[in-house]
Amino acid sequence: MFWTPLENLEVDLQTNAESFDDGSLNIVNYLASKTERRKSLVKGCVVSPEVCDKNIRTYINRTKAVRKVFWDYEGVSNTTGKTYSSNITYKLPKAIFKTVSSIRKMEIDPLIVDGDFTRSPVIKSEYIEHSTTRTHETSIESKNKKEPLQFKIGTLFYHKISDKEFIQERLMQAYTYNVLKGLNAPAKEIHHSRVVDKSFSFFTHNSYTFWEKFTLTLGARIETQRIGIGHSRDARGVLFDNPYGDVRILSPHYVRNDSYRYNVSRIIFDYKPIESLMIFIGLSRGYKNGGFSTVVNQPSLAAFKPEINDTLEVGIKSKYFNETLGMNLAYFYTETADFHVIRAISIAEAINLNAEKVTIRGAEMEAYLKPHKSLQLGFLAGYTEGIFNKFYDRILNTNFDGKHVHFIPQYDVVSYLQYRSSPGLFFRYEFQVVGKMYFAADNTIYSSPYAITNLKIGYEEERLSAYLYCNNINNEYYFTSYIDGTFQAVPGAPRTYGFIVNYKI
């Protein structure tokens, strides 16, 4: 709802509701890394020495053989969300005053997965989360965008409350009775946690253009974060003499509170010798907030530190022949302290770790050609390399210094042909190639390079548009991710068809 009670005052109220129900989670069994298998092998030999020789032979064969994938799993998830927001703008003679408030409620209730990938389930895993996020931003910024001096100054308040449950449902009687203090199967081991995250930020973003060729941009942000966790772990199951079951305390309730202060900034210098060419160089410091792992029984091990990134970026942006030809080039180098690493300990449980030092460098190129006003050919390419300079994984008790950072593809190339006659026909063809990507910190698991093609055809008018699309036309079989620390991987979507209809009121 949009309302303008005064000439200089605008009020915009919005509400949004969404629901996502995934009846089949595409997660498959994938052989884990050598480091993790070797650790499991040692534990297995201690528990069952009579089968140790057989397990060693299996380990050798599997770590040397081609990795296999087994499609034997289905899971269910349901996510709902509601967002309410208000945006109030008041135009002053030389500036614009804005205040934006929002409330978002999100529920994952539940995410259910097969925890062991056997034909007869032995373990089921569940994840439930209910969260409420409130934000309030107030700012004042430049009104005339053509002035050489542009400024924005503001504050942001953030408050999020999350209630989470990580559940392992044990279906084997022997394990349940012996480990869970006399309970009978089925029994559930449950991590209960509540995380309260509050932060207040002051930020400013300013730029000044002089002689119409040089622009200096300065930005800064100061933030104070206070975050707390309450956690407990218990087991719930049935008893032969009590059909209502009982509860066993596995980890007593604890509370931990931490606070952090962030002071980050950026400086960018642009030079435009001619209207169609710009050269830039920038230095910036960014961060990711610290927090808590919600499946840790010991409060001293629950916290993970903030991630601090220092980045240098240089590049060129250019346009030629009345913007019918363009090319952009950029190079970046980042040094990161306390890089965030997620280490899964089961398919429904994960711990956040910090890698002491990481360096990431890369280059990007973008080019396009418009031989006709309705036709465009484009090419985008990027190369990225990340290295763990110093990383001790306390979960695996292993040093990964010098290894490649996982979940970063070495390269990503996209070329496309697009035709748009507005109003009228729309056509877009894409070809994408993604390079090798490591899936584990020891670099023994990785995805091979793969290529996919996408097609989208439609018709567009001012208020109505309709499209048919087909993604992954060649039905390429590839992986997009791997749940590090487990035996599960996430395959990419197969050949997918669909249609989209948009109507503007």
C-alpha cells in the first residue's frame, strides 16, 4: 500500500507470505574423504577387531576406485515465511530522510532426512527452526544525484530470536537401550537451543567527484553485536513399563553470552579519462558476524569468531561505439582472518569452525556485443583460488595448511545469446562451464568440471509476460555441494522444464 499524505512525504507498507514444500530432497550417498574414512576405520578396528582386516581392504579399494553415487533417499522439508515492512520517506530541501522497518517470521517445520542411507532406516534426522527477525534503519542521503558530493549517513538496529531443534531418531533397539540409558526404540536425541542476536550499527557512505574525471568514495561502518545462546540436550523414548516414555538428560542446560565490536571501512578511487572508460582501485575491510554452533554440549566450544576480510580490487570498465560493445576486467585479492568453515558431524548437525588465515585471489571478465538494438551476445568468465594458509580442524584433529578452500569452483564461464523485441518475442540461450571444485578440506573429494545449457523463450508486453524454459538441456549429471564431514552430496538439478507467467497490476 502506497500513500502520499503530503507532497514531501511518502509512506509504503508491504506484506509478503511464502511457503515452500520440497517433497524430495536431492541428497545422495557419496564416498567421504580419505581423512574422515581413515578416522572411522581406526575407530571401527578398536570396536570390532575381528573385521578390521576386511574394513582395511574395503577402505583401500574405495579410496582408490572411482567414487560411486547411490540414489536411495528421499526427504521432506517445509518452509514458510511472512514479512511485514514499512518505508517512510520525507524530502527535505537538500536531502532525503528515510526510515525502514521490517518484521520477518520464518519456520522450517520440519526438515526430515534419512540419516544413514540404508534401505531399512536406522537413523532419521530432523531439523526444526522458528525465528523472528526485526530490523529498523534510519538514514539521510543526498537528494540531487547530479551534485559532485553524495552522502548517506544512517543507523541500523537488528534483532533476531531463533529457536532450533536438531533431532536424531534412533530406530535400532540395541543402540537405544545401551546408549540412551535404558530407553527403547524408537528414541530421539534432541539438541534444544535458543539464540538471541542483537546489533546496532552506524554507517556512512560518501563520494565526491572533482574535475568530472576523478571520484573518491569513502565508507565506514561501526557495529556492536551482542549474542547469547541457551542450549540443552536430552533423549526421549518409550519404556516397557511406561507407555508415555521418559526423558534422559544428556547435556544440562547452559547459557553463554558474547559481544563483538566491528569497525570496517572502504576507499575507492575512480578515474574516467574519457566518458566510455573508467579505471578503479579499491581497498575495503568487511566482516561476517560471530555466533554459536547450536549442537555443542560444552559452552567453551560453542562460539565461533567473526570473520574479517581485507580486500584489494582493481579493474577497468569500458564501452565503445555508442554502447554496442563493452568490456569489464577486474582482479581481487583477499586476506581473511578466522574464515568461517562449516563442519558437519551428521546430516542434521553441523559445527562452525574458524580457519586462522585464508587468502583468496581471482579475476573476472565481462564482455558484450549488440549488433542490433534487440540482439545481444555476452560472455562472462571468472577464475578464483582460495588457500588455507593456516587451518587446524579440531573436529578431525587435522592440520589443513596449504590446502585449497573447498566449495570454490576454480573457474566459471557463461556465454549467452539474447533477443528481446519489446513488446514482442524474447529468446535467451545460455551455455555454462563450471570448473573443478573441492568438497572437503583435505582436497580428496571434488567435483569434475561440467557444462550445462539453458533455454528460455517467451513473449513480453507492458503488463503481461509469459515464458517457457528448459534448464540443463543436455541433462548433465553433476554435483553442486557436499555435506563436509558426512557421506552425503547434493547433485545438480536434472533436465527441468517449466513456464512462467507475470502480470503487473
